Amino acid sequence: MRTASIYIHIPFCVQKCGYCDFAVSLYREGEAVRPYLEALKAEMASRLETIGPLEAPSIYFGGGTPSLLTSEELEELFVCLKKYVRWETSTEITLEANPGTFSLDRAREWKSLGVNRVSLGVQTFDPSTLKRLGRLHSVEDTKNSFRILHEAGFGNISFDLIYGLPGEGMEQFERSLDETLDLQPDHVSLYQLAIEENTPFYRLAQNNKLALPLEEEVIGMYELAILKLESAGFGHYELQNFALTDRESVHNYRYWHHQEFLGLGVGAYSYWDGKRFGHGKSLSDYLRKAAAGDFTPVLSENITEEIRMKEMVILGLRLKKGIRLDVIEERLGRPLSPGIVSKLDRLALKKLLRKEENRYSLTLKGEHLSESVASELI
Ligand code: SF4
């Protein structure tokens, strides 16, 4: 039986955050939810039926705000997925949730449906920064939602935090880290704010109206996070991810190991049969095509052996333990090209990579310059 992780995109949010570039539509009274669920189920049938029985090592409901779905709506998706996909009770099933969008009863229902990991969109513990981001929740909502998840019996809770936020100084960021450590989640994903085109933040930045911290401060925040989280027992297992023992994300690990996954829904991407493909970000386009039974991807790229080799190297370097050339060569079934090995050696000479026998991993300098490292390897 073939194996692939499953990603399901739920595109609804109550309000759009100023920095958000994801495939998101406003929830309003939930009027688009029903047609979207019908379209998702039709996509599952159309794509998964032809693949045959599939084993999922992880399932991920991302968004958007999947926690806006009622338990009955979520159950419908599980029932439909079960027709085509097999998984164990121990399989990692993650649901993204925003603080303040669910009750204890709702969290208990997620648990009984099989969700065993919740990724909470905390972002920051600074009240004024939360407002500036356009987030609807308060710091108290975050704490309350975390308590609810614990009470519902979740033993694997991840926090999303962002640093380098407008108006954020080291003091505010340190407070966010301290509050995080006080609550003790099992996993922390730490993202540096990226200013994406077509977002309100991009327009503000263009007009010099976004007070972003200086680059040195942003670097300092990343280093402070490593220091504090590692001292508290979190392993820094990937550039942006920290976990307590055995709490590394199975879903993301598979992605960094360049393994196959299927993405369902608007804006979702798949990597399957040597191709990467996905739907665009427009919900109305997705619904219109789905009504005609058309789930052909809008965007598609052939992952040639050359691209696959480079992606395995670039994604593998995101992991703290880095890459081992012999392991990659065994998966590829052939030696790495001399060109890529000499690029790795050049990066090691520049002290961006650490080289130990046939293993390469990012140095701290390489972590700060990870995008340059990746572009040198392309
Ligand atoms: S809650 Fe997340 S997905 Fe929704 S608008 Fe904000 S950043 Fe985007």
C-alpha cells in the first residue's frame, strides 16, 4: 500500500491578519462552508479513489482557521477520508486552531474524532502587537484556550510564534518566550515575519509606515529563542521548530525528508508521482471548478531527478542534524552530482555549513543566512 501524508486546507478566518498571504476567505456567517465541504469531499473522491488504498502517516488540517468548523463538519471530512485512507489511532492528526475560537466541548469532540495534536496560532503575548497584527484574540484567550486543550486531554500542543514584528522590541519578544515557557507547550514553531506582496503590511512597508525592528535585533531575537527554548529542554530540531522529546512534528518531518504528500482544497499543494501541483488561492475559482467536477491543478511542476536531488539537499539542511550524503545517494539510487558536492564544500569553507565526514549541517551563521545557502545550492 502506498504511503502519503494528507493535508486538508480549511480557508476560513473571521478576519484577515495584516501580514497574511495564505489562501483565506472571510468566514462571515459561514455561508461558504457548506459548498466548500461538499467540494472537498468531491475532491477526495475524485483524487483518492483512483489512487487506491493509501496509508497516512500523518493528517494535517491547516488554514485558515480549521477550529471554526463545527464538530459535525469535521466529522464529515473524517468519514469521507476514511473511505480512501487508512491510519492508526497513533497516527499524528493535527488541527490548527486560533485562540478564542473553541470551547471545552468542541476540544473534547476533536479528541474523540481522533485529533491528537493541536497547533495554536499564538503569534505573540504582547497585547498591542497582537492588535497591530490584526489578530482578534487577546493574551487571555491564548491562556484560556491552552487550558481548555489540556483539560480536553491533548498531550501534544504546539504554539506558533512570530518574531521581528512591527513595534516589537527585545523586551516584548522575551516576554512572549517567557509566557510560552510558563505554559509549557510540547512544541514551538517560530517564524520570522515575512512581508509578502499583496498584503496590507507590504503596502505599509512600501510607505515606510511599518516600524520593523532592525536586522541585528531580529537576529538577536532568534538567538534568544534558541537559548531560552533549549535551556528549557526543547530540541531545536529544524530551523524554525523546537520540540520536547518525541514531540517533533511527524507531518513536517516527512516534508523535510522529501516524502510524498497529498494536499486537498483551495491553495493546497501535493507532491506525488514526481510532480508538485496545487490549486490556486481563489476560493471562488476552486468552488466553480469543483461544481463541474474539475479538480485539475492550476499549478504543476515536474520534479526531475536533478530538482529532486537539490530539494533533498536544501530541505534536509533545514534539519539540525543536516544531511548525510550516503543516505541521500541511497534514496536517489545514484551518486550526488560533483557540482552539488563542490557547492556544499564551498559553503563549508565559508563557515555556513559544518562538515563532519559525509554529513553537512548549518552553522549558526548558516541558519541566519539559510536563504542564501539555499539559493547557492539551486
Ligand atoms: S488567522 Fe492565520 S490564516 Fe487566518 S488570516 Fe490570520 S494569519 Fe491568515
